[in-house]
Amino acid sequence: MHLHVGQNIPGYLPGAEPMCFSVLASAIEAYRHELRDLQGDYAELCAATTDELQNGCCECAWCDVATDVEAVLSAIADGDVAYALTHASDGEQRSWNTTFRPPEGADVCVWITAMTDALERCELAEVDIC
């Protein structure tokens, strides 16, 4: 088993090459990093004018989507993502993905998938393996 982490606009090819990992903890950390980057992008677009409100404490649409990202980060912290990726029937591909819908611009899907094929057969493994 190995894992892929990436993000894309649904219906389009990935905006960046997915990352390949052989260790669950490394893959989850990369997934967390992708989510934090996205959350930061959304929080920066907050319409609030004070520092306190710009930290995601207001109710604007940008802070709402940043809060949606926080919910997935909580699922990582609670161990839900790791459990979902490691507890499934043999041979079944396991995945955790979430699509975020900002008030402007394209939807973004961030995902982590436990691949069923061998690491040695993965084309991405030659490029970026952790």
C-alpha cells in the first residue's frame, strides 16, 4: 500500500502532480499542509477590517469556508482520517476527500487516497516518495 495526496478543481486535471508516500504519517502531514495552505488563502480574503476578525472569527463567506477546512483538520487531529485510510476491506481503495466551495472562484477538492497497487508500480514513487 502507498498513499497519494493532492488537490484539484473538480472536473479538471490536478493543478499539481499528486504526491506519493509510503508512510501514512507523512501522507497525513502533507494532507494537513495542503489544507492549512488553503485555509490561509481563504482567511486572507476575509472582508473584516480588524485583526481579530481576520483570524476567522467573523461570519463572512470566506470565513465560513475557512471553518469548513478547520472541520477536516479536526478530523485529522481526531484520528478519523487515519482510521478511514487503514480500516477497510482488503483490496479496497480507501480515500478521504473534501470539496470546498468558496464564494468566488472554482471549487477545490483536497484528497488523500490509500492506493491498492504496489508502491513499486506507481509512476509517482520515482519522483516524490516519503
